[in-house]
Amino acid sequence: MQIIDGTSSDDKGSPIIDLRRLCQACYKERTSHGWCKDCETSYMILNFARWTTGNKNLDNLIRNTQKNAAQTCDYLEYIDFNEFDSIEFIAKGGFSAVYKAEWLEGPRWNWDEVGQMWCRSGPITVALKRLDNSQNISNDFLNQVERHHRCLQSGSLADCFGITRDPTGAFMFVMRYYENGNLYQYLDKSKGIISWRDMVDMLWGVAGGLERIHAENRFHSNLHGGNLLIEDEAVSTDARIADVGLHGPADKFKPSQIYGVLPFIAPEILLGEKPSQSSDIYSFGIIMCTLATGKRPFADRSHDFNLAKEICFNNLRPDISDIFDDMPKAYYEWMVKCWDADPQKRPTASQLNELLGEWITSICDDPNPSVIADQFSHADEKRWELIGKHMNKIHSPSIHPGAYFISRPIDFFIINNFCNFHKL
């Protein structure tokens, strides 16, 4: 064995250990920057007796994430509710409410090079997602939490630091706070004015998150604008996927029940099929349309049986007539592939992630002309030209009182009606 202080190679094929990767306490190789799995696991186990959520199964779930962490913040922790200050209500969802708060200690993600240890960041702003009726949280819902955690390593998913419990006994997820809110809120603030390049940036992030979820042989099953959190950075605009598999009531969760936002639910699901990776891709296609139009899909009509019937039997999709002539051809073609009525004809998340990465390269980095670069450049020119002419007329469209853009159960009576109709 050869030990080095730096990076090199060994012509004889002997194992090489870089001293910079060795733990200063046990001299075992770290699994990632500053992270010694053995030492960190021992540290976590020593602290097990110092906290409890009050729910044995949830305690075990959190402890398992800590014992198997491969890097900092690759685990959940229980955070005492007294650690939060300046709590304020933000919004109500289908089965939860979201609050903004200051976490006084902050996550343990600052590396102390001198002390060779991880330290807490100090106060940071977080989002607290309070689960309705979670005082008696079900084991089925806890299984969903565990599945959600397995996908967190992807940079395209919203960060979840851990879980707390409010004075009423309800559980709350502690998550990174995104100033721009979700996609709906971002579109409302920007009045739907987004460059085609930024759209591709956001979609690339979503596709990367879906690829990670699907690589775990899982699916999101409730992907819509409310579950995409927007991060507006200096050089790009990114979208992070939230609530992977976390939908429905925490106390009476039924894996067989359909929950979601009707315009984003694939027709085969409305016809009684189980959610799948292909149904996630259908939702992705509707998100492509939402970004392109700057509008929520079917916001002008009630989200009821009639809409669902038209989606399934008339192949109804959101109206794009206003932007069709100015939309990049490739964008339109792939959007239509994603929302194809036949799940087998939809692309995979891996294909979309690779494709969108190529588009970004063509649009931003490749100095050589290309068909893709020309399509998006022309589309952006037309977009800004139209915006310049009609800026005073741009406003957020009104939403029909029967249109719901929060997750809710889709009644099985609707599905039964579909099935009976389909047999006629």
C-alpha cells in the first residue's frame, strides 16, 4: 500500500491512499469531504438517547438515515420546536400548511478545517411544512418519508433537514426556504415572463431530479407546479422537486388513492391504472407547457369530471395557440411526446435529462451555430419583441373558482365512471 500527500498514480497498481482523505481520529478513508462514516455514525448513536419524536417508528427511521449517511446533510435529524423563531404562515396546501421560520442553530454543514469537525451554521431561514392530522401519523406515510429520503442525494431535489413537532403534536418537515416560492408563485410574480433559456434550465433540473427518483425504481406520482421550488441564481434559474411521494393525509394515507392536481394527472391514471414513471413524464410535459405559456393549465375552467373525461377521451391538452408560432420546434415536439396518451411512447427521464443538457450546451456554451441554438435564439427574440409591445397589457390571468392547484384526492367515482364509459 502506498500513502501519499496529494494526488498521484502508482505504476505498479498498488492501492494509493491520499492523506487528505484520511480521518484524523481513526485514520480510515473518508467517504466524502470531511465525512468519516465510522466516526460520524458513532457520534450520531451517542446522541440517540438525547432526543425522541414521540413516535418509535419515526425515531427508527431518522436513526437509520443517520447511521447510513455518506456525507454531511445526507441524513434527517429531529429538531426541537424551541429551536425555531419568527414563525410566520405562508400558504395552505391540500394536506399541509407551510410556514417560514428562523432555525437558530442551523444545519451541521460547516466544516472546521482546524478542528477537523462539522459545525452548525448558525441561524438560517427555513420552511416548515406542517402535516395535517399527523399526531397519529400512519406507517404507510412513514414508508413514503423513507422513500423520499433515499432520493435526496440529487441536487435537483429540495433539501430536507429533518423533522420537528409543534406544540399541538403535529409533525413538520424542516426544509430549505426558497425565496421565489413554487412555480405558480414564480409565474405570478414574473407575470409569466421567462426566457426560453431559463425554461430549459429549470426543466433540466426537474429532469435530473426525476432521473434520480426513477433510478431508485420509484416515481413522484404528484408532480405539478406547486411541488417545484424555484431558485433564482445569478447565472441560471433552477427548479427543485419537492414532496417526492409525500402526498395525501398523514394519518389515513392510502397508497392506492389518487392524489394530485387534475391537469397534471396522466389519462391512464384517471382510467384506473397505477402511477408510474411514465405518468411522471406526462406531468413533466404539462410543466413544459406551463412554463412556455406562463399560465396554469386549464385555469379558466372547473377541474371536474367533464375536464377529466375530455383529457382521457378527447385527448384534450392545454391551449398553446397563442405561442405556437413562436415556440422552438424542438421544444414543442418533445412536449407533445411527453404528454402522449400512450405511456409507451413517452420518453424516459434519462432521455430528457440528456436532451436538455445538450440544449443548454448548444444555447449557452457552443460557439458553433446549430439548429437548436437558432430555434431558441429566434424564439427569445420574438418573445421579447412581443413583451415590449404589450407590456402594459400583461397581467396574471384569473383562475376559475372550480380550478384547484393544490393536491387533493381524485374520487374513485370518477374512475368508475371512466371505466364504465370506456366499456360502452
